[in-house]
Amino acid sequence: MGDPILTTVDWARAQFALTAMYHWIFVPLTLGLSFLIAFFESIYVKTGNEEWKKLTRFWMTLFGINFAIGIATGIILEFQFGTNWSNYSWMVGDIFGAPLAIEGIFAFFIEATFFAVMFFGWQRVSKGFHLFSTWMVAVGSNLSAVWILVANGWMQFPVGMAFNPDQARFEMQNFWEVALSPVAVHKFTHTTSSAFLLASLFVVGISALFLLQERHQKMARRSMVVAAVFGFVASIFVAFTGDEAAFSVAQRQPMKLAAMEGLYVGQERAPIVAMGLINSGKQPGDDQPAFHQEIKIPGLLSLLANRDSNSYVPGINDLVFGNSERNIIGAQQRMLTGRIALDELARYKFAKDKGDEAQAASALALFDQHQGDLGYGYLSSPSEAAPPVAITFYSFHLMVVLGTLFPVIFLLVLYFAFKNTLEQQRWLNLACFASIFLGYVAQQAGWVVAEVGRQPWAIQGLLPVGVASTNLAAGNVQTTFFIFLTLFTVLLLAEIRIMMQQIKIGPEV
């Protein structure tokens, strides 16, 4: 019998992607809505107006529904590191586990402690302490994101560690180098600001629904104005942090950048593709065109990647096969170096087992010279170093297009709110409600770019996903995939139903 169409690794990747994408439906709303609730309650405490209190409690209820269901997917996501990715957990658990432990012990503790006060302490604690608790929930939620994104940032740009040849594990050497990695910082700022944007779209969209239904109009107008201001500021910050994140990708993950723009042949004054139809049959090194149709803006990719519109940006072909004229070492050469590292590591272990210290020292010295390309030694062909280009390209451009649309929506809301005619703009209110869905599309597209764009690596350059997975039968992972698919879909439908019921009830009278 031949190999199955989908292997254990394929099913493990699919299951992790499924869990992560469902989890990311709940997380950004939690991160952003927590701050909006804190803003609403701050206005209530400052003005003493009970209507702001009712408004706060309404959004707080929706926040609680989303928060509770989001926890379930997050717990399952972390367990998968032990079930489907045990080799990964063994090899990098010393580093990857540290920020996740901090997230659970410190950040989540703060969030959970003050969560109870925020929901049940309205008549039990002072206004000031209740407001403080609400702000601490917002801070705790985003502190949780810090450590999760530190862990993810390390996967994209592994720093602050050393390889232990005796244990075949990567071990942490410098915690602060891991925590303050520029990739981790950029991921946190861009991810959280995009979450603020999504939450603003959610509040604006649900408020617009109230205006369309001619219910709770005063509450809806107030919510829309605050959320539109917050969302517009977040939109500007998203654009700024997105540019910084793309620059970081260009410097540290050039293959991902090339895939984001469908750039196969490196060039000076490299253009950004404003619109394009990818040639799905294109492979690294062949003579086919990268696009069937495209509209380019010359020099803009060079400016984004190197802050110089005339600079050279390497393409996929350069990074796969190398480019001696530009001193670019390709995956083809790195595979040879990586295999030397693997061979010397095996020789070192054999010598250690035999008690041959001289042979072990010789093998270890050669391993140290080549270990930077260790992961490439596991690849079977140079083209495996290139990620799926089409999905990376389309996801990136979809995210950018939607990201430019959202600030326009916020500005229109503020303009018509200033003119006191929001209720009359049915077209705008419909667009605001639809933008909730578009916000989630942009969020998911961003994570597809981040994760698919770094394939085939579990740890960039050091550990391919095929090596990181657990040695299980494909059928076992396939079974749990469909179990999780059913469970997560039920949870999502339950959240939507509960939220719609609460929206139908509206704020307390």
C-alpha cells in the first residue's frame, strides 16, 4: 500500500491550525473589549451618570460570555503540545514552557482574581475599587497575550538559547533576550492593537444594529462614539506596528516576506504587488511567471524591507538555491551544512557512549561550526524551504486591504455622530454591522500569514514540523481532529446564540 494522502504530521498541523483559529475568534475580542469596558466605566465613575453604568454592564456581559468560551479552546491548544508535538516539547520545552508558565501563574492569576470583583462586586465594593478591578482585568488579559506572543515570537526568531548535544534539547541561556526579542515585541504590539481594532468594530457593529432596530439609541450612539475613537486610534497604531513587523520579517525571515509578495526573483527597487492573481503552478527555479495578472508599485517593497527604495530584496529562488553575487546562502547549501551537523551530532553521541573523549570532542567541534543550519539537514529537497506562496500572498493582501477600510468606517461614524445624524445613515449602520465579520476575517488572515509564512519550520531554521511531531498513527490524530471540529463548532454556535439572546434583551432598563 502507498503512503496515505494525509500523514500524521498533516493531521497534527491541521488539528493545531483548527484549534488556534477557533481560539483566535475569542481572544482578540477579549483583549480589546476589556479596555473598552474600562473606558465606559471610567466615564460612569467620573460623571455619575447611571446610563453609563447600564451601558458598561451590557458590554461586560458580552465580554463574560466570550471570555468563558475562549478559555476552553485555549486549554486544549496548550495540551496539544504534549499530545501531537511531543518531540517539539522535548526539544524546546525548556524555553517555550517558561513564558507559558508565566502567563498561567502571573497574568492569568491577575485576570481571574479581579474578574470576579468586576462581575459580582458592583454593590459590594466601592466605585473606585470596582473601576480598579475592571482596569486590572484589561491589563491582565493583555499581560496573558504578552507571554503567549513571546513564546510565538521565539518560534519565529529563536534567540537566547543553546543546544545541549547530550540531551538533544535547546536550553534557555538568557530569559530577557527571549522576552525582549524584537520579533516578540513587534508581534505583541501589532497583535494587541489589531485586537483593539476588532473590539471597536464589534461595539460599533452591535450598536449600529440597535440603531437599525430603533432600540436603545442613546446607549448605541454613546457606545459607537467611544468605540470609533478607540478604533481609529488603534487603526493608526495597527498600520505603524504592521510596518515595523514587516520590516522585522524582512530582516529575520526573508523567505516569509518573499512569499507575502510572491517574489521569486530578487531585485533592486523591488515592487509591492497592489493586486495580483498568483500562478498556482509556479515552483521555485522554474521559468513560469509568478502571476497571471498583477499591478505593482515600484520600489515600495524595497522601502518596506530595508528602508531604502533602491535596495535589493531577495526572492524565493535566491533563498532556495542561493545567489553568490549577493552573498546569499540558499537552502540547497544549508542542507549540506545541516547534514554535516546531524552526522557530527550522531558521531558525538556514539563516541560518548563508547567513552572516546577525543573523538567526541572532535565531533562536537564540527557540530558547533554547523549547528546554525541544523534544521535544514532534515529537508529532503531545497524547495521544501519555501512556504505555500498563494495562501500567504492572498492572506497578507486581504489583511492589508481590510486594514485600510476600517479607519474609514470609524471616521464616517464620528462624522455623522458629530452631525447628530447617525440614526439616519442606514447604509453606514449596515456597513458597521457587516464590518464585525470583516474584522474577524482580517484577524484570521493575519495569523495565516504569520504561521503559514514560516513553514516548514516549527522553530525557524532549526526544527521542521515533520521532526517536531509525535509518533502517532494518522488515524488517532484524524479522529481527534473531527472531535475538536465538532466541539469547537458547537461552542462557537453556542456563543453566537447566547450573545444574540443577550443583544436581543439589550442593556438593563
